[in-house]
Amino acid sequence: MRKDNQKGAIKQSKDRTPSPASSSHSPTSTTTDSSSIAPSSEGGIHYKHVSTRNSNNNHSGILSLHDATQAHLSKKYGKWGRVLGSGAGGTVRLIKASTKNGGNIFAVKEFRPKRNGETEKEYQKKVTAEFCVGSTLKHANIIETVDIVCDHGHYYEVMEYAPFDLFSVVMSGKMCRPEIYCVFRQICDGVEYLHEMGLAHRDLKLDNCVMTSENVVKLIDFGTATVFHYPGKAHTPATGIVGSDPYLAPEVLSKDKYDPRKTDVWSVAIIFMCMVLRRFPWKIPDPKTDPSFRSFVAAHPDLSVMPPPKK
């Protein structure tokens, strides 16, 4: 399989709800044409360089607290590399250990600073939520969360690094059907594991799947994950619009509670369609505003009938 990590002329889909480590502002719904695929911006990662140094400190002999923190991380994990991307939640960079120390490469996410009006407790809860979820997950198809470092008020999450994003791989047009099936199976395995752990991802999409050099698919970004089941307790339904418009299940747009496991399954099905078609089937699963989804509902009236409530 060719794993070119290049972006086409198309854009990527916008999240409706940012992760706890992301902006608290409600992003707008996507305006992507249904004939193209488009991933996240609000709460996701933009692949562009963002300077992480204060320009004023570049001309002084005094090491800033920010630089001191990065020096501390560099001493522990290795030499800082290029910026992978940035979003409302922070900036992600590579860090590589020396050859004598194993030469391991990690992706390090520096969380955004505390906002005005945000208490220290609220900030800590938001920036550590993703780590708390990720650090409990141990599966071949889930990105490994290695460490969280707090130094001089800066929070860094250290993660396993996978060099290829599934969006780019799909849009290269080089995937054959058996390869698509292989990737789909790995995504299903990862999601099944999450659900067995009582977790729902709630933002499954091409952008949140990466691949290793050995073609192992890994799910990433647990900023919007929710616990739907605690041991010995009944399942907890989810509420609210969370995710990216083209991947949303129809019930997410309603004001009713819904089963987040089922919405994950719907999103996985959309991922499969995107891998096969290299386009979205619709912009948003709303028959009132999206003609493509309206046509789908008309062709499959049985799918729009709500099942009777369980007794």
C-alpha cells in the first residue's frame, strides 16, 4: 500500500464540538461539498508550522519558562523535531531520542494556555481529561499515551507516533479493496475494544485514524470520548452534538438522548464509504437541509422508523 503523506486540494471536515482541551466556542457546521472529503479544524489539528517560541526572548540571554519546560522535556525524551500541526487545543511536535537511547520518536502535544476567567482546577481538568482516557487504553489499534508532563504551568502529553494519516492515504487513491477491508477491520477492532471498556469515541473520522510504517491503524484523539458504562451500573446515554457533520449519526442532531455506541458504529460506516468512494455521501444527516441525505431516507424508509422502546 502506498502511504503518501500528502494533502490534496480538498479541505477536511470541521468539528461541531471541540474536545475538552479545545476551544469552548461552538464551531459552525461544515460547508464542505458532498463530492469531496474534508476533516477537522476546530479542536483538530491543522498541518502548518506554528512558532512555539516568544520572539521577544530570542533576543535576550534569559531562558523563558516556556523554553525551560521544553528543555526539561528534551532532556527526558530527546531532541525536538518539526511541528506536526496546531489547533485550538494546542500544538503537536515530534521529539526523538538519541540513537544510544533507543532512537524512539514520540508525538508531543503542548496544551493551550489557561484562558481568562478559567480557574486552575477547570483548566487542569480539561487538559488532563484526554490523558486520563488514553492512558487506560492498551490495544494494537489505539494510539499509546505514554506520559503527561507539567512544568512551569505548561502541560505536555507524550504519545506514540504514527507517521501516516488515513485521510492522506485514502485520498492518494492507491488503496485497493483488500487494503480497504484490512483498514476497516482494524478500525472496527479498535472501536470494539473501546466499547468493551465502556467508552465511546464520539468523533470517529478519517482524520482521527493514523497508520504506522507497518500499516497498523491507530485511533487517536479522545478529547470527546465519553464513559457510557461503569461496572455494576446501567448504561448512560449521551446527549449533545459532538463530532464532525458528515460523520454524525442522525440521532445526534436530535434533542433526545442516544446510545453513543451506535453513533460510533454509524461513523465507522461513513469512514468505510469514504474509503471506497473517496467522497462523503452527504454533508450532514439532516433530511430537512441536505438533499443527498433526504434522497437516502426516501429510498430506505424502514431505516427512519424508530424502534419500539425496550420494556
